[in-house]
Amino acid sequence: MSQIRLTQVIMADWPRFRWPVLLLCLCVLSALAVVQLSHSNRLLVNAQNQLYQQRDALDVEWRNLLLEQRALSEHSRVEDIASSRLQMQRPSGAREVVVTLP
């Protein structure tokens, strides 16, 4: 039995089967591209979800800061601090000065 060299047989049949082999290679490359893009898409969706969670946490913190600002700027609190810490008093009618604009 004579030895058949596989490479010689493949090279001899190459012109006859080049289109099916080329299409097979393109299908494999297309499948690999789909897998890569799916993986990239999942990573981007995970990153987007993390950013949404961070946005929601910052929104809650912003609302809490607004509530705190409103509580600290109430008129009664400001008046209490002015009288207790700064010893400020409401001016009497005789001590009031009215400024007129020209």
C-alpha cells in the first residue's frame, strides 16, 4: 500500500472546494464575533446597572441634604441662635432706622 500524503490531497482538492471552506471559515468567524459582542454587551449592561445604583444613592443623599438645609434655615432656629449665641435682640421702635432711597 502506497503512502498517501494528506497535504498533497488537500492541495489538489483545494480549487474544487475553496468556496465551501471559505464559507465555513466565515461562519466560524461570525460565531466568534457574536460570542465576543454578547460578552461585551453583558459587561456594559452590568456597568450601566452599577451607574444607575450610584445615581439613585446620590439622589437619596441629595434629598436628605435638602431636608437638612431646610431644617437648618428655619426662621425660629435662626432666631434662637441669634439670641442665645450672638446675644442679638430685636430692635425697639425707637431704635429702628429707616433708610430712604433717592
